[in-house]
Amino acid sequence: MERIGVVGCGLMGSGIAEIAARAGADVTVIERDADALAQGNARIERSLTRAVTSGKLPEDEANRAFGNLTFGEDFALLGECEMVIEAVAEDEDLKVAVFRKLDETLKDPAAILATNTSSIPIIKLAMVTKRPEQVIGMHFFNPVPVLKLVEVISSLLTSADTAERVHAYASTSLNKRVITSKDRAGFVVNALLIPYLLSAIRMLESGFASAEDIDTGMVVGCAHPLGPLALTDLIGLDTTLAVADSLYEEFKEPHLAPPPLLSRMTQAGLLGRKSGQGFYAYKA
């Protein structure tokens, strides 16, 4: 696939756009307004610069990748894409609106619509389109240029051809390690990860241990690269809450219910690294 679209240029969307551009595709990035586009553009430029400075990417390849990117606000720019990857906020209504718009916009009847959702059922997005067999989950992990995993999630209606094309693109063109999952809330990784994060938040909330000691226990005692509370800050407390809500809605198991502390911090705008304050404080 040589013409890729990305809707949303936040932390995830910018990373997805970057790796697709580095793989040689012509990548069109759509955002809601000029300010969001400028921030996304700058985020990709910084990431490519870091890769060059660290010696992981030759400068000419970074320049070529940046030259493969087109930024805009008009969905019509995506019309010729072979695949579009949606990476907007983890909000079901917003994603549904994006998929309706994409279905109307893409001219190629074989074009694939992929979502980077971490929790929303793929079938809910597929059913608002006229091509549900070409809708699929393609869940990347942050930071996208660094972490090698991609979850590919087929709904009950996703065709085998769509799944094969996306699997091949992710593994061969993007050089990612692909795992597959059925279309159930949380898929593979978050179905295992989110209960662990919620348990750490409950432990802090109860006064059982400090944030530092909880994280140190898992980093030093279990060789995790990040403790659960620092990892929640990296993911974003709002995203963690959204995934927890989705898991609880589907399975109704008590350990999947979001702790009150997580809800209150999200309501207060204490979202982790992206806001500068979560369980820890971060410099701008």
C-alpha cells in the first residue's frame, strides 16, 4: 500500500504517520484545525530529529520521510488512499463520526478503514459504513516509532483478505510484530494490562503504599521498565479510564470497574504526562 491516510495527529497519530512515511508511503494526515496540525507536524519533526541525532536514522532518510507527509484539514484529501488509519481520541461518538465520513470519502471500493482504538468494539465502527468487511482494528503502542507491537483485530464481518493485507503491511512494510485478537473489549494487551493498572491505583487510593513504592516494587522487584502508576501517566489517565469503562461495560467484573481516584483525577484534568501532572509531576 503506497497511499496511506491518518486521521488525528496526536501522540499516536503522529507516530503512525511517521512510521508509514519512513516506510515509503505517501501519507496524508488530517486534523481538526490548523493549530492541531501544526502541533502534529512539529511532533513528527522532533521525533525524526531525535532519530537522526541518536544515529538510528540517516539524515537523508529522515528528510525523505518528512517529504512523504501531507497535512490538511479536509477529508477530501484522503479520497485516493488505499488505507486510512483513524487515531482520534478514545471517544466512541467521535470515532463513529470519523468512520461515516471516511466511508463517504474514500473512492476505492477496496480501501481499508482501520482504527487504532484500544477498547471500542470494531463492529460498532464497521456497522456505520457500507464496507464492514474492510473495517479492522490496528492497535499500535506508544511511542509508535519505538514499540514493535501491533494488535490486528478482525470483527465478525472483517474479510480474510482485509486481515491478510493489514497483517502483511504491518509486518513487512512497517516492520512490526503482529498479534491477532478477537473483537472483545481490551483485545489482548489491555485486557491483561488495565486490571493491573487499576489494582495499583486502588492500592494507592487505599493508603496501602505510596506511588513511589508501588512503582519501585514492580520496577526493581519484577524488572518492569515502568511502574504501573508511571505507566498510567504515560498512557494518559483519560485513556485508561475509557478502556476500563469499556472493559467493565462488556464483562461486568468488579475488578474492571474504574477506581474513584482515577475518575476524579480525570475530571480534574490530571491526565499524566500530556497535562504535566498525574500521579507524578512532569516538566513542560
